[in-house]
Amino acid sequence: MRVVLQRVSEASVAIHGAVVGRIGRGLVLLVGCEPTDGPDDIDWLAAKLVQLRIFDDAQGGMNHSLLEIGGDLLLVSQFTLFASTRKGTRPSWHRAAKPEVARPLYEALHTRLESVLGRPVSTGEFGADMKVSLVNDGPVTLLIDSKARE
């Protein structure tokens, strides 16, 4: 699984003009799945995402995690994270999991994140044409891949 994580002061996702998810201070997680992803990827990612120390302490250093600040999460599916741009100018999506594989993985990550946080996690709608609005705080943007585990 790949995640583009953005630290935000606020964010929302809308479908056909209606807001379906909204958060305050926290993280927006754009999530892509590949066919080889499984429960181990989900468990590792969920733990990593909520424990990353990327929120400022009183001195302005990044020393607090999402768990420590009581921040929110907005989870958005994004198969384009597995685009291949190797040939030509049109991306290929062959590395992205098909919806019948990706949806259960995305839903399992959502459930696992709610379990780790102990509260609801806002989402978009899997496979929908969504409009994501956010105020990137910092800016802080990270790319995390459960296969690389850097």
C-alpha cells in the first residue's frame, strides 16, 4: 500500500458538491493499493501513520504524533498512486489493484485506523469522483510505502 500523507489544519472531501467527510487538525491520507497488499501491510501502516511524530510541540519541533494531539484522519482512496510513467506520456495503472481487490483492503485499513485511534475516521467514497480540499500545515507531506518500510 502507498500513502501520501499531508498534515492539515483542516480538510474535506465532496462528491457531486456534497461534503461527505470533513476534519480539523490532523492528517489527510491518500491511499493506493496493489494486488500483493494484505493484512500485514494494513497493520504496519495503521501503526506507523498514527504514531509518526510530525506535529509540533511547544518549542516548534516535530515531536508529537496524531495519537498524542488527538488529531483527525481523512482517508481517501487513490489508485493513481501506482501509476507507471515509464513509457510515453500516458500513465499506466497496471500496478494498481483492481477495485474488487482494493476495496476490501481500503475498508480494512479504515477499520484498523478506527480501532487504533478509538474513534471514527472520516472518508471519501471508494471509486467516486471526489473533490478534496485541504490546508496543508507546514507544509508537511510524506510518501509511505508498506513494501519499502523506510
